[in-house]
Amino acid sequence: MRVSVIAKYLGFVLLFNALLMYISAAISIFLGETSITPLLYSAILCTIVGVFPQIFVEKTEELKPHEGIAISVLGWILTCIVGAIPYFMWGGEFTLTNAIFESTAGYTTTGSTILTNIEMLPKGLLFWRSATHFIGGMGIILFVLLILPNAKAARASIYRSEVSGLSMLNFQMRMREIVRIIGIVYASLILVETIILWALGMTFFDAICHSFGTLATGGFSTKNTSIAFYNNIWIEITISFFMLLGGMHFGLIYATITGRKQNIFTSDVVKTYLAIIFIGILFITFKLVNDHVYNWGEAFRHASFQVVSLVTTTGFATVDTSVWPMFTIVVLIYFSIQCAMIGSTTGGLKFDRVYLFFQTFLKQIKQTKHPNAVYVLKMDKTLISNEIELQSMVYIIVYLVILLISTLALSAMDIDLITSFSGSVATLGTIGPGFGKTIGSMGNFSTLPDAAKYIFSTNMLLGRLEIMNVIVLLVSLTDKNK
């Protein structure tokens, strides 16, 4: 593994981060805020360190597969570390541990927070906080691929390490074109949502920050009480709609806009996904009405928003769900594990894998009944290879094992089971809030021990990197024959 080559590509990652830091610093300068120094110093540091390998390391057209994985994994880790610098320099609630936690939650689009008073932060730092969602939503590595010099083989190697096999099923074109499409769809949806939220009464600053959080399915808000602050049903409907889009395969969104046959309206996977969401909303609505928590209108309104928010791993909130009946919490936890679609900005298991799991289960039943018959799996008329089927099943098993290990480790710190389990689900699935009095939809992670915060931060990275890349990198580092 060539360290110098990897360093060159990581330099691009630092330079892209520096650009967003400069923009955040400019906002602080314009408003005369005290966050100028931490943002500007952080930007300069990233620029100097990022430029260094561009000058002294020769460019290469070829990358080995494990080098592409190393760039992807180390790129995310490095980003989360440098993103913590402005927070740590600012001080306040941002101890070193808290700064790393907040940065990781932003870049991985988890949206968990240690802040007890979000609104006290200067706008420049609030913008930086939301900008980490913007970067992390599409993926810092994919952003770098857009601006990478013309090194096709290197670009392809990095891209394969960043995108799962299942997500490629709805892309039938060249890799660079795929990245360009993702970027266009992502930026366009953010722009449209910003304009609508601004028109509905948000300030322009709040509108763009919440749009970053929505399309990135991150959930960072500029308000202490999240979307509940606005108490505006039209804002909730708008954000719910764009959260759903953020949870869709961007290739299908592009196909729908351009009038292609294989699109959102013809996809059986999308139809099943939306049907399950609707059924979940109805279950929760009936339970909330039956337990006299809300009337029919309020129950449907809040159930709809919270289900969409959690299934898309966004984590925005309009109410405190920790006081809801236990049945509704169980349903919400299911959606927090299932999550949205591959090829989107969401985390978690992904619905496509859950869909494929049940197809595989049914295939095995048929195979047992008719052992000489040959059965194949298809998703939206596309044949699923045995390799992709196996990858998906292995991923589900590894995901659940890590979820169990995380819960056990947190429980060993005498953290209650609801907080340990729901916090593990929320961070590994990059959702944000868990359940219970401490980390519920209106709570935060500030009171948890530092060790727990590092476990949660690790969960976020594993969830965003889809676990297997990290395992492959660790194997590559220990493989004597690499």
C-alpha cells in the first residue's frame, strides 16, 4: 500500500473541507461573530496540509483495490477529525470528545448532538455544522471524484469502495456520469427545498441549513426543539416530502425526471417501501388515538412525520416520541433498523437488503419444496447475482452482530437498556435521536460518559462506511501477501 499516493488523495479531501470552512468563516466575518478565528484557522490548516501532498507527490493513474478502500475509509476518518477542530477551538460545550462526536454526527449525517443549547452558537458555526451534513450527504469521497484530475482507473477504484453493489442496479452508465448525476440531483433538490421553506416563513439561513439536513438525511437543526419550533404543518409536509426523496435511490429520481422507463413509479421495490411506510403510519396513528394521546388529525400528522424522519434516517422531530406508547416506539425502532433505499443519502440496513432478504427466504422455502427446480432472484426486473445476494446476507448478519456488541458494551457502563439499544440503533443506522429520557427526540447525548460517545462515534462511521470497507481495510493492513 503506497502511503504517499493515499496521502495525495486525502489532500483533496482536506482542500474540499477547507472550502466549506472558508465559506463559514465568511458568514462569521459578515455578521461580526466571534467564531471567525476557529473557522478561519481551521480552514488555513486544512489548506496547508492539503496542498502539501499535491506539490510533492506525483499523480498516479492506477490504484490497487485496497488503496481505493483505504482512501475511502481514511478519508472519512480524517474528515471527522479535522471537522472537529472549529468546534474544539470555539470551546463551550465542545470538549475534545464532544467536538469529535458532533463532527462525526455531522459528516456521517447521523444528526446526534451533545449540545444542550443549539441556538447559542454563532451563525458561522451553525452553518459549518449544517455544511458537514451537505458534505457527508453525497459523500466527501464522491465530491472529490467530481473534481479529481482525469485519472479514470484511480477514480473507478475509489468509487467502487464507496458505493455498494446493490446501488449500481439502477445506474446503467459510466462511473463519472453516475457521480455527476448524483451531484446534480442532490444540489437541485437542496435548492428547491430551500426556496420553498423560505417562502413558508423560515429565514433564508434556517431554510438552507434545514435543507442541508433534509436531503442529506442528517437532521441537524438550528433550533433546540428541531422542527417543533415552527409548529407549521406546511413546513412539516415540505420537509417530509424531501426526506422521502432523500431516502430514494438518486438514480431512480434522475430516471423519473428524465422520463426513463425504470423510475420511481414503475419500481416494485419503491412501491413496497412506500406501502410499508404507510402501514407503519396507520399502526402508530391508531395506537395514539386509542390511547387518547392525540385526536385523529394530530395523530396522523405526528405519526407521518416521525415515521418518515426515522425511516429516512434524518432524525428531525416535531414531538417528544419518548413519551409515546411502547407499541409505537417498537414500530419506530423497526423503521430505524430497516431504513430507506440503497443509492440514497441514508444509513442503516437499507430497505433493498431487507427486501432481498425476504425474497431469499421465500426462494429457500421453494427450493426445499422443489429441490430440483432452479429459482432466480430479481429486483425491478434486474437479475440478482449470487454474489450480490451473499453480500447482502453477510452485511445484515454483520450489522446485527455489531448492533448487539455495541448494546452490550454500553450496558456494561451501567447505561440503561433503552438508551444502550436505541442509541446503538440510532448511531449505527445514522439516524440521530434514540429513545428514552436522555437521548430521545428532544434530548441529547451530552450527559453520557466519554467512552460511550466514542462507541457511538465508531458506530456512526461504521454505518456510513457500510462496515465491510472497514473490515477489508483492516484485513489488508494485516495481510502479509497484499
